[in-house]
Amino acid sequence: MNSMSTTKKALSLVVITAIILLLGFVNPLVFTPINMEWYGSLNKSLLTPPSFLFASVWLFLYIVQAIAIWIIYISEEMELRTKAINLFVTQMGLNVIWSYLFFEMKNVGYSLIDIIIMDILVVICIILCWKINKLASILLFPYICWLSLATYLNFYIFINN
């Protein structure tokens, strides 16, 4: 039985969600507005979603990721839990770095390498989470799907610009 109190569980969910949202939404606010003209000038895939969709999709994904990693955080499985959380934190760091590489440095090659590593880490994280809690793993599926699309879009821009 999990020894963490209900209050501590609720507080940890709020803290984890706040951190992920902060990382997710402060990051593009810092880099994206500066270079939207550059981004708009790029030759992009026909599969590129409209700009207005990005914020709402990312909000959903960040919340779902927060819930998933919170489920792992409150689990009793210590060894795999620590590995999954470390992988998750690392890929979130790469997520922050991606925006800097892509929008600030305008380096689509380095950002492509970054996002491919992110893809790999998220897949490994999903596999580890599956061993701990299947729901947590399933909650990360929309993220890897969106990240795969983002990887394709980054690759398209790399090849066509």
C-alpha cells in the first residue's frame, strides 16, 4: 500500500503539473515571438497544423504528461520509477532546448537531432511506464504521436529549406 497521504499526492500532482506547464509555455514565449517571421518564411509540409492549434494541443499534452508522470511518481516501484522519471525529465529538457535550437538559433539540423533523441527517450519512457502502470504509459501515447509529427515536420523543413 502506498504510504503517501492523499494530501501529499494531490500537492505533488499540482506541483508536477505547474512545473511542466511552466517549462512548456514559458519556453515558447521566450523564443517563438522573436522568430515567427522566419518560421513563416520556411517551406513547410502540407501536414503542418495551423498555428492556432499548437497552443491548445500542447496544453492538452502537457497536462496529460503531468498526470502520467505523477502516476509514476506516486507508484511504489522504486527502481523503474526513478529511471522513468529521469528519462522524462531529460526529454523535457530536450523539449526546451529544441525551441531554442529551432526558433532562436534557426538551426533545423541540430533541432532535428534533438527531437530524434527526444523521440527515443519518450519511447523508452513509455516502455518503462508500461511496466509500472499501464495507464501512465497509455497517457503518453498522444505525446509520442504529436512528437512524431513534429519530428517529421522538422525533417521536412531540414530537407526543403
